[in-house]
Amino acid sequence: MFDDNERLARQEAHWLIEEFGAEAPLYAAMRAEKAIEQKDFGRCARWKRILEILADSRSTKSAVFKY
């Protein structure tokens, strides 16, 4: 079972994929960078987790398409 932070990160990642498609990781990286510039490291950690989820979803999809 996921905690609220993980659930929200997964929802955000799903929304980014729907909204931006292949550009979703770029958008998330820009948001993480902006959070770093503002020294909001909690928000940066959330965007980093979203980037990890996006990377996992891309690797899972590419593995499915291989077979």
C-alpha cells in the first residue's frame, strides 16, 4: 500500500504523461530545477520521485513492446 505522498506522486506522473506525453520527464525536470533554485528541497524531492516514476513507466512500456 502506498502512503499519500507516493499516491500523489503517481497521480502527478500519470497526469504529466497524459498532458505532455514523451515531454513529461522534461517538464518534471524543469519543475525540479525550479524548486532547487527556490531552495525548496521538499518539493524538489517530490519532483525527483515523479521523474523516477516516469522513468520506470517508460522502461516498463519499452520492455512490453520488445516482446
